[in-house]
Amino acid sequence: MSYCDIVKFDLPLDLASVIAGGFVGFLLVFLVDFIKKPRVKFIGFIKSPSNFGELHKIKFKLNGVSSPGLSRMTISWCGNSVFANWDESPNPLHNDREFRAELVPATYDQPIFNGNEYSVPLIIQNDGRYEIFSGWWFGKESGYGPKNIEIDSSTEIRVTLCGSGLVWTKVFTLNDL
């Protein structure tokens, strides 16, 4: 008995089955990736008092099967862009007084996990002004960071959260807070 006697390949029907099976397998890869992909559930905006002004934070929850791990949030407005200063990271200050520019990059990245809620400060209200808040905000008097961080009620602010398998964007103005 030869191999040809065991496996018989009928061209029109079997070829269609092979193509259909390959196509379904190909689609299943995308379906599994879609199901496992981390998702952001926007909860809202919250206000939080601090010793240097009132912080306006974005609050969200992470859902899905896989966690994005080390993530970074970008705040963009009027052609400017900075990385957010996560609540879980320390402020770039020495003894809570002296700004240290070399500590700012430590505020950029945060490991985030599914099922957890996060709040990230985006705007600070200080002396009646609204300004974009980041690690560079602490060094603005020393000439660090973007020059024009003051915003008004019509300024469009775009927040982008990026991690492994995750890109999420939210656009808002001060009126949305």
C-alpha cells in the first residue's frame, strides 16, 4: 500500500476546504488578539487638592485579558506635548522643595494592570490660572519644560495612553471637567 492509496485529494472539493480552513484559522488569530487586547474604560474627571494647587485628573479603569505593562501618557495641546506625571511616581523634587530636572523622566512610565483604576493629573489650577501639569511643571520657574503651559476653556487637550498592545486617546477641553 502506498501513500497515494491512503490520502486521496479530490481537487475541487478538498481545495475549497483547505482554503476555507486556512481562512478561518487566519481570522481566529485576529479574534484571539482582539479578545486579549487591553481596553480602557473612561470613568471621568476628578478634582484633587494638593499643597501646590488643585489638580484635575483623568480617571480610568483597565479591562481585558492581557495587561499593557509599562505605559506612558502623553498630554498634547496647541502644538505642545509633555508626558504625564503619574500619581504613583514621586514628584521630581529633592526634600519636597528643590526641583531636580534629572528626576523628571522617572515620572513618565508606569506599569499598569487589568482590573485596576488609575487617576492621572493633567491640569493644575493655581492662582486662578489653569496650566498643563507634568513633571516639568515643578521647574517652570527655572526655565524647564514647555514655555506656554497656561490654557483657557476653549483649549483642546488630547491625552494618549500607550502601552504594549494599547493605544487609547481622549480629547477634551476645560469645559468637560
